Amino acid sequence: MSAKCTSGTIFIREHTLLPAGLAIETDAYLPGWKTVRNLDGYGLGRKIEDAKWNFFCLAGDIGSIALGREGPGSLRKAVKRVLAKQGGGKFNSLEITQVVSKWFLGIPYRRITAHFRHIQPGVGLVDSANDSLWRISSSPSRETATQRRAALITGS
């Protein structure tokens, strides 16, 4: 198991469908999740785009704090807490955007910040709460785009 987790590290859920011919090296990290060893978020995104797939980045940071010194144990706890916040397992990947080690009143802790990501072949993103599919058309009207934004905001 790889203990290295820094800014740009990507986690992918096991059994995630990936584009044919995409060569990535992974290590087991947590049960059901693997970390990508040979690419960061930007590099993986470029390879997925080259394969004509989509690598969605969901807006909004998700953070977590775990008590403990710098090391794999506290980091693993913090990542586990972020993944628990996922809410229903909607998305198949996660990108770590920041890892900070600090002390408060003599107690060491680690704070991570992350974004949920999603790898898929189509341009529609399924909202599991409403079971609806949002599609991006080639020439959307202003009214349709406004309605789509309103649906995204109210669905959050």
C-alpha cells in the first residue's frame, strides 16, 4: 500500500470503467479505493480527454481533519472521512487538492481538502437524488441554460 498522498493525488473506486488503452498504475489504499501512482489530476484528465471521455470535477471543496502526526495513519483516516461524506457513492474518483499538517495546543493533526471527480464516457451527469440526466447540448438556449443552473443549485 502506498502511503504517499499529496496535492494532486487521485483516488479511483475499484471496478471503475476506464477508457480502453488507458495505462494507469494503481495501488490499493482503502477498501474499495485505489490511488493512481503514475499521474496527477491534470495528467489523468488529459489522458481521459484524449480518449474522448469526460473527467468531471464537481464544484466545492470537501475537507476533513484527523488527529495524529505526519504519517500514513492520520492521512488514511482523513481520506476515509472525506469518502464517507460522499453521500450515497455517486462518484467514482476523488482528487486531493491540499494536505496540511499542523499543531493545536500541542496536538498534531492533518487536514485535507478534496474534490469529488467522475470518469465516464458520456457528457450527461446522473443525479441519483432525482434520477435525472443533465445533458449538455451543442447549442443550448439561454433559457435552457438558466433552468439547468437553477436545477443544479436547488439539487445541491
